[in-house]
Amino acid sequence: MKDRSKRPPQQRSGAAKSAGAPRRPRPDRTFREDRPEKAGAAHAKPRPDEAVKVGRVEPQAASEPLALRSGALPREAVPVILESTGVGDFHLIDSGHGLKLEQYGPYRIVRPEAQALWPPALPAHVWEKADAIFTGDTDEDGMGRWRFSREALGETWPLNLLGVDFHGRFTAFRHVGVFPEQIAHWTWMKSVIEASDRPLKVLNLFGYTGVASLVAAAAGAEVTHVDASKKAIGWARENQALSRLEKAPIRWICEDAMKFIQREERRGSRYDIILTDPPKFGRGPNGEVWQLFDHLPQMLATCREILAPKPKGLVLTAYSIRASFYAIHELMRETMRGRNGLVESGELVLREAGLDGKTPARALSTSLFSRWTPL
């Protein structure tokens, strides 16, 4: 995550003010809260990366260039588009002019979205009825402020996805505690766990608020959740209680992800499914520095080593990076060289679903992904 000072909110300029753009209401209440860092690796970063305190920095150990593995490359499927039209309490209503209008339970929310280059499909008066609007820095790692068009809303509210209850929360980094494009991965994981004839072990790296961990546990898996942020772990535990999964076999680990998986490799620990969702840049609980392009090859290589003898899958998601999905696709294939299987790579997209949540329209790309599964 980038070091930066908190900056006062700014009004959007440019596209959002152009003719035809939905006008933002002039709310009378505001709410602001520092959000927990997303962590899980030497990186406390919930997407987008979060401001951190300047202090002693312990650089992540330099990754040595990986040697070419022997064996055949896995089969491949590219490009693959994993699409979510919404499920449970979430769906994307509309998007355009650098904004997106979403439904999270009872609330309609407007947030910046740089990839929404087109004009909104719905009229301005629909956008003006949003319950909460994020204003401020439109950069991915910028802080800002929530404005409420009618009355100030509570800090948290209940949400449900895939049968799991959790808290939505208005954070100073535009996020609300869940990344719904991941529904595609979670649905796949849930079906694999439920179809297995044995209990599966799931490792969730950079687990943030724990929704994926709870989906896995509710499906019957033993889960290890790793995040470098104490705040994120605390939020995840709140979600566990809200989902009535206090007795579920979940280990909550507050630690740097690289250090954790390297120790797991030494211990001989093995996992059937590994989810990894690293930031592009961040810091861990002891100031460790993480750079995606520097450390991702070693992270995936270590993940390979801690996969079970008969694993079910390794999933990588990458946000906010200037790269083609082919970059992580070829890295994943090289990482899994000699283990056969299939590598599918492409993009995660959210499909607009209209006011009723049932009217598919345009697709909004959110992130890159690569997934290895055995054949």
C-alpha cells in the first residue's frame, strides 16, 4: 500500500460532470471512518491499498529468480470470463461516467469506478435516490468521505451472500467489506467442498473480512484465514458470530502471508484449496514491504508446495495492476508445470442487473484471475 497522508475530500471533476451524467445529491450528513487494512501478507491492504504509519520498515526477503521446472505445462483455457450478476443481498444496478450504482441489502450506494467509461443507462433521478455516495479521492488508494442523501446511516448493517451473514461497513476507502465479483470463485469453491467425499482444508490468504472463509466453513471445510490486519481479523470474527459459525473449524491468523506459508511449508502442512488475493503493494504487521511483481512468483511457488497430494485448486486474483491476464496466466502455468491439470485465466466481471436485480445489461470488469485445477 502506498504511504500517504489523509487528504480532504474533493469533488469529482471531468466525466462525472459532463452532460448526461447522473447528478450527485447534496447530502446533509457525512460519515467517515478509517477502514481496517487488508492484510494477509506483508501487506496490510484491503483493496485499494491503505494509508499506513511511517515507521521502521523490514523489507520482504528478496525473491531469487525461480528455476524452470521440469515436466509438461498444464492444459490451458483462455480467455475465461467469470461473471456474476449478483446473489443474495448484492447486485450491480447501473454504471457509467466513472461511477457505479450498487444494491447492498437495503441500501443503494454510489462509488467511483474508473472502468465505467460509458454513459449510465438509468436516468439521473434514479442515481439521486442513492442512500450513500462516496466522494473524495478517486484514486484507487485514496481516502474519502461518505455522504448520505437523507439521513446518516449506521456504521454497519447486515448482509447475506451465499447463505453467509456478515456486516457491511462504510469505510474511508470506499469499500463496504466485501468484493462481490469474488462470488464466482466462492460459488466454485462451495460446490467443490460440498461435492467432496472428505473434509477439505482451505487456506484463504489476504482474507480481509472473512466472507470467503465463512462460505468455505459453512460448506464443511476446515479453514485457515490469514490477514496481516488486526482490524480485519476482528471484523471477520464479528462476521463469524453474525453467521452463527462460532463452532466452525476456522483458524484466524494475523500474520504476514509470505512468512506464514513459508513456515507451513517447513512444517509439512498441506491444503486442498488455496485462495490468494494479494495487493499490488503493501506492508505487513512488522513493516514488511510487499511488491506484487517482485514477490508473486515466489508466493505461488510456495503455495504449490503446500498443496495437498490430491488438491482441488489454487486461485489467484489480482486487482489494480497494469498487466494482461496473460502475465499471471503464464506464471500460473509455469508454477504448476509437471502437475498436469488445467489453468483457466481471464477476468472477473459484474453484470449490471437493473433496479429489479433481474435484468442483465452491460458487464463491468473488476480484476484479473488465474485458477489451476486438477483434471
